Amino acid sequence: MADINRQDIIRGMMAEVDGLSYSMASASLEAVLTCVTQALANHKSIMLSDFGKFGVRLRRARSGSHPRTHQPITIPEAVIPHFTPSPHLKKLVQKSNEPNSDVPR
């Protein structure tokens, strides 16, 4: 399974929308990513129907150990981005795992 990068998404957008130029697809993708990034940076969530919800979570401070010295350390709390897939997306992903599935892999 190959990973998909930004260029692949732009080409996919161009294939989906007739007459969409590379520069317009690229600008559209940048605008979406900027909106998502700014919302998460402001601790807001983003809900996209039939796709999922982007949000942030607080990871509490916890104890751990230094990987080299194995000395105990305290790992500080952090706010991290989080994604929760919609039931529709979960179903599509699960269906793509089934034999004889018509969902492309």
C-alpha cells in the first residue's frame, strides 16, 4: 500500500472536477489545510459529514523513563490533534478490507 502525498491529492482533485487547473486545486487544498490548522490551533473542532471530526485533546502529564539512561522523567502535559472517523468512513474502510470488495485499495 503506497502512501498518498499532497501532489496525489491535487491530481485527484483535478480528476474529480472538470476544468480544475493544477494551481486552483493546489490553492484550494492549501485553503482547506490552513482552515483546519487554524481551527485546531485555536482548540476548535472541525466536523465534516460522512468523513469525521478533527479536534484536540489534552494529554496529561505522566511519568516515563529516559530511553538511554532509563532514569525516571516527567513527561509534561500536551495538547495534541485528534481525528475521529465517521461511521460512514469506518464502514468504507472496513468494506475495503473484505475479499471481492469494489472499494479500490
